[in-house]
Amino acid sequence: MAKARAIIKRRKAVINIRKITRTMQLIATARFQAAFSRATKTRPYTERITELVRQLSRGQGDLSHPLLKVNSDAKRSRLLVLTSNRGLCGGYNGGVLRSAIEHLKAREGNGETVDLHVMGKKGISYFKFLGRSPVATDTRFEGKPQYAEIEPIAAGLINSYERREIDAVHVAYMRFFSAGVQRPQVMQLLPIEPPGPDAATGEAAAPVQYDFTPPPEELLAELLPETVKVRLFQCFIDAAVSEEVARMVAMKSATDAAGDMIRTLTQHYNRARQSQITLELLDIVSGAEAIK
């Protein structure tokens, strides 16, 4: 009977675990709905303002701004790595960190120094394990990043780039495409890249000529920094919604696995109990035969 009791004890533990994972799945689902709504509302504005700035940078040859120039002499770049503060989200952090490491190896292989700015406890712990010390860390951004919190970070990066202290800024994060597709990506934040060739024809699109009011210098002085800030904010929004999707999927898988384990343990208990009953009946019958 000891084996049957051990199975019962383990089955109760798995049932309790399933309750916890099911609850975490429901919480992640609710948080995902809120994060998804924010991501879908901000993305059209981010994409349109980015495309507008790229067209301006290519089509208006006489326009000049520090954020459009390439600082080729700095030989130093900055990499922001966006990870989570909590685990239980499948391969979310692993995918982002692998992309960050590949980027580091590529840039440092070309003789460039890369400064790390790591967001999230998981990323901080990982780079500490590797023996790399980030120039800055932050654990404030969890679940619902606010633009007012992201703006000072973007402003600091813009100032460093304008002072020519760094030649590029990249962001390693999990980009959100849909509820079923999220991919780790390293995005170039600075300098602002010109538009690529048209997907259909493979040729560069014709530059668009604009009439400026106010003058181009005033407009760019406001538009370009705002574009960088908005794009960085979108990265944080994408990271937040991707984390909730990953946690929702991971907890659903854990809940399903716990259900399968409960069914298996129930079968094992029934077999163990049946064997115990059979042995008890044999003892009774043997005792009765011995009395005769």
C-alpha cells in the first residue's frame, strides 16, 4: 500500500501545480489582451513617421541633421537588450539573448567596442554569468512601459550620438508580428536608415519632394528626435506583448502536461490498488485454506 500512497501524494501535488499554472495562464491572457491593444494602436503611427523620415533623408539632398549622418570614426556602439524580470515564459529570453550575443560577436569581430545597456533581471543575470558588465541596467519596465519612462533613455542615446561618442545604437528585443508569430530581432535605432528597395520591383522608390512649413531645419529638429523616441517605445511595447504571449503559451503547455500526468498517475494508482487488493484476497484465501 506504500506505493499507492506515494502515487496519491504525487497526484495531489501535480493537481496543485496544475491549478497554479492554469491561474498564471489566465493572468497572462488578460495581460496579453491589454498589451496587444497598445501594440496595435501605436504601430501605425510608428511605421508612418519612420517611413516619412527615411524618405526625407533620401529625397532631400540639401537637408542635414546629426541623426542622419554616420559617425564612422567613433568605433563604439551601444546595444540595448530588452529581457523580462520574471521567468516562466518559455524561450522568450533565450531567443533575445542569443540574438544579442550574435550581434556582439559580429561587431566586436570588426574591432568595435560595444557598450551594453540591459533591461530586465534575466538579461542582467545572464551577462553577469558571462562576466560582462553593462554600462547601464534597468528593471523598471515590466508589463506596461510608459512613454515618459522611455523618453529619457532615448534622449540620452540621441545626445551621445550627436556628440559623436558612438557610431550606432541597436536594440535586441522580441518583435511582435501576431499572436502566433514573434521573432527575436536586432534593430538599428541610430543612425536612421534610408528606405530599402521596393519589394515588388526590387528597385529604389523615386524620392518624394516636399514643401516645408516651417523651414526644414526647424522641422527636422523636432521630427527626428521624436522618431527615435517613438521607435524605441515601440520596441518596449513589442517586448511586453511578446513576453505575455510566451508566458501564456508556456503556462498552457504546463497545464496540459500536468493534466496528462494526472491521468497517468491515476492509471498507475488504480493498477497499484488492484494489485494490493489481489494480494489481500490471496492472503485471506490462503489463510482460510490453512485453517481447513
